[in-house]
Amino acid sequence: MKIKNLSEISPQIFDSDTAKGVQKWVLLSEDDGAPNFRMRLFEIAPDGFSPYHQHNYEHEVYILEGQGELVGEKERQAFSEGQAVIILPNEWHQFRNTGTAPLKFICIIPIVEEVS
């Protein structure tokens, strides 16, 4: 077993044309002995967004704080605190913060080559 504190983890910061105002903390991963999944915490600043991308594995996401929209190829769906989101393999997706406060969510992915 292992317990980690968020204050012990340095975030990765993404701030460019493709990802604005994003911080990512890897909470648990293979470095911690996890054999199957990575658990990550994301924070997206107001008006910020993650990259628009796809990959061959699913995302399972739980919205902790804030509100936003999930952008796909054919639609945009609003979400808010307390909701769960699944993004299936090969779906194009982007998280956008549409609120005035930070958007925070937990994202769990299988352990594969890291992609934001």
C-alpha cells in the first residue's frame, strides 16, 4: 500500500496555442507500483483548455470542481461538478473551462505511453 500527498507532487504546466492554463499532477502511476492505471489530477484555469486530441485508450473522468464543456468532433457537451465523463478509445476530445473558477477533475487512464 502507498499513500501520497498532493503537496509532494510537482505539476506539469501546459500553456501554449494547443493547451492553455492547464496543470497536471500524476497522483499514482507505475512509478508507485500501480500495475494497470494512472490517476491524474487536472486543473484548468478560466478560459483554459486541454489539447484537442485522440488516442487508442479510454479516459474516465470525475469532475471535482467547476464547469466546462467537452468538445468532440460532432458535438459539445456541458458538464459540471459531481458528474462523471467517459471518453472512448479514438474519440477526439478537448476539455474547456467555461466558468469563472478553476476546473478540477480526476482522470484515470490505462498505463500506456503518456498522452495528455
